[in-house]
Amino acid sequence: MDPPPLDVDVLVVGAGISGIDVACRLAQETDGPTWAVLEARDSVGGTWDLFRYPGVRADSDIYTLGFPFRPWHGPTSIPRGEDILRYVRDTAHEYGVTGRVHHGQRVTRLAWSGDEACWTVTARRSDGVVLTHRARYVYLATGYYAYDSGHVVDLPGREDLAGDLVHPQHWPAGLAVTGRRVVVVGSGATAVTLLPALVEEGAEHVTMLQRSPGYVAALPNTDRLADLARRALPAAAAHHAIRAKNVALGTLSYRLLRRYPEGGRRVLRRRLVARLPDGYPVDTHFAPTYDPWDQRVCVAPDGDLLDALSTDRAEVVTARIDRLVPEGVRLQDGRVLPADLVVTATGLRLLLAGGADVEVDGRAVDLAATHVYRGCMLSDVPNLVLAVGYVNASWTLRADLTARWFLALWRHQDRRGQRVAVPRWDGSGGADRPLLDLSSGYVRRGAHLLPRQGERAPWRVVQSYVHDLVTTRLAPVDDGVLELR
């Protein structure tokens, strides 16, 4: 029998780390709104349930990626994906969220009715059954990546390759790598993760093939101060202290690298030279033409990438591909990289709202034509909140601030008997700017799909947790820009 339609105050879309975060916050509200979670997949976890390639892990520390209300007790600071997934699922269970998640429902349409002051949410199951729900607020915890497929480069000669060709986003279960020669195409976080993991799993040789260099920073995967804090303080206090310390250090390093890029280049280069064998061509493979944090700086926990490159089982090649050939990858300079497994770690695709159509009073909303208010609502779209993380820090830092701000909005409206909140863009926010201030390939490819930001508050998306923490706590909900009725 089909489940009954939902009729709730808040409908959360997505049961990844952002969705579980806001759901746990909702669960802690006394006399709060009614709520439920829709999830397209059959299990909780989002990204950490989807990605199964070898070595998959976070690219930021778990103390800031994790939930501020549930301490992390693991031994590592940058854990593997399976450990993060277990932590997210355990948190959902502990806070009573698991039973409120409705699985196997992909949201395809969001339609707002001003007369009824609510959203009609259409969801489709994998068996084709269409379900229709109602909610006063929709909270999009879908991120801005496409989960169905990543960015796939059409490599000439795909049909000629004698070996396997896979994309990390859809890593085949049971794919053997032992004894194989692997070429990983890409230079981002996924490629940097895959190379040492494939070496560890027994690949005969792994080549990371990149068109241009990227920045890599080796960071320790254990935190002595965290271990000390956990011995000296109660678990919650230790977690908050470690989190605050990591936020401060991350903010400081980001600001220094952005303000003094040449000095930052020298520091990053010097650290690589110290970890790699004498004479290693650091300037060929790890000296980008762009400044640090024009694109994300890749993290190598305990320098695992550099350790692998210090052996004869791994290498980085900076060159352009001509085509795939039966024996591997032929480069434009004529060289052939032998491979019986080619991994296209060529990035992700941007997609807002999980690809759902959005309508307001019968009119289709062009999401790319809207402006982002406080980093979490869209101009002239009522009662729709979205969780978007930082580009220079962990995703959860901003996602949790968004959840807390939303609950403050809810309480404000509940006390006054208000039902609708809609940001009104009148041009006073200044000139349009891209939502994501990065030059990474996936951002350039999909920037036209995302909303815009302005130059001034509350339309400017500031990449600063400290700034957002202060404004979330102190800025009034009724600021004259957010129309409340």
C-alpha cells in the first residue's frame, strides 16, 4: 500500500549531512514545527553513502565537518568515508531522525501557492509512483552537485581501450585493482585521494595524469591538542574547543594565503620539497599558475600522496591527452601511459534543488536569475531555504548556521502568527557576482546554473564562519529586506 501524503510545517529534502543536521535541530525543538525528510536514495548519508571509490574521505577536518551537537570520538582528524557515514547514521538514530526519513522519493517539482501559503511537493519513486506532499516550508538539503552522474569527459578512443574505464562517482562494486596499471585522469581532491589508496590496495602502478598542476598541502591526520582536550575536558566541551581551534586556524591560513599569495606559494612549495625525493620536479607538477584558494587546496592526510610518489609505484604526469589506445592513454607528445584501468576523476556537475522544477503561483522560477539572501534563501521565492556550504572550509559549518537561522526565523514568525517569509531583491545589493568565488573547472562549467550574489549584505555570501556566526546571532530577522506576513 502506498504511504499517505505528508502534510507538515517543514519538509526537508535530502538526508545527507545537511539534511540530518537540520533534522536533528528540528528534533531538539520543544513545541516546534512538524517535519519530515524526503530522500531519493534508500539509505541515509548523501555523499558519504553515494561515493564508494577507494580511499574516499573528507577534504576538511571532521571536527568542523561533523555536527557541533555530537562530538567525534574517532582517532583521526580526516577520516575515511565509511567512518563519516557511520557517524552521520549514528547521529540520525540518536536524535530520532531515522524514523522520520521517507526513502526512495526523488523530488521533481516544488509549487508554491500564495493563496494557501504552502508548497505542493511532487516526488517520484523508483517504481514510477508519484506522491504529492504539502509543506509550509521546504528546506533544500540537496547541495549543488548532481548525484546521478559526474562530469564525464568524452575521451577520444574510448572504444579502443582494452581495459576498464570508470568514473569515481559510480565505482563498480568489487572492481579489482590488485596488480593493475592505473591512470587517474584529474588533479582535484578525488584524484589526490585515489592515487595513494590505489597503491595501498595493491595496484602495480598508478599515474595521476593532469592537464595543469594544483596545490597540495600535507596535514597531520591526528590532532594532539584534540587528544589532550578529550582527556582533560568533558566530551562536549572538548568538541567545541577543538572545533573553535580548527575554525580559527583554518580562517587564519585562508586569509594569509589570500592576502600574501606569493608567500603562500613559497610555503606550500617548501613543504612539498621537504617531503618528496631530492630532485623531484615540484615546479612541474605542483606549481599552479593561479593563486592559492582561487581553487580549493587539496589535502593529503599525513602526506599519503607524497609518500606514494616517493616510491616507484606512483607518479604524476602533467600533459594533455591525445586519445585512448588499447594499451592505455596516448599523450599529445606521443608518449603512451600503460593502463588497464583508466579512472576519469574529472569532477562533478552542478545542479541546484536536485534538478526539481520550482514554481511560484504558477510561474516557473529560473533559479539562476534569483539572488541569494543570507546565503540560504532566494529572492522572491517564499518559504524556501537551502543549505550551501563554504568553499574555503567544511560544508557543515555554514549548513548548521543556516539551520539555526531558519529555526530563529520560525520562532520569530510563530510568535507573531506569520506564515510567509520572502526576500525582496530591489537592486540595492549592488552588482551581480557569481555565487561561488572559485575558478575550478566544475564551477566555471556550471556557474550559469546557480543563483547570483550581490556586493552588500544581506545579499553577499561571505566565506567566513566567524562573520556568519556573528550576523546569525545578532542580525534581526525582520531586517526590512525579508518580507514577513
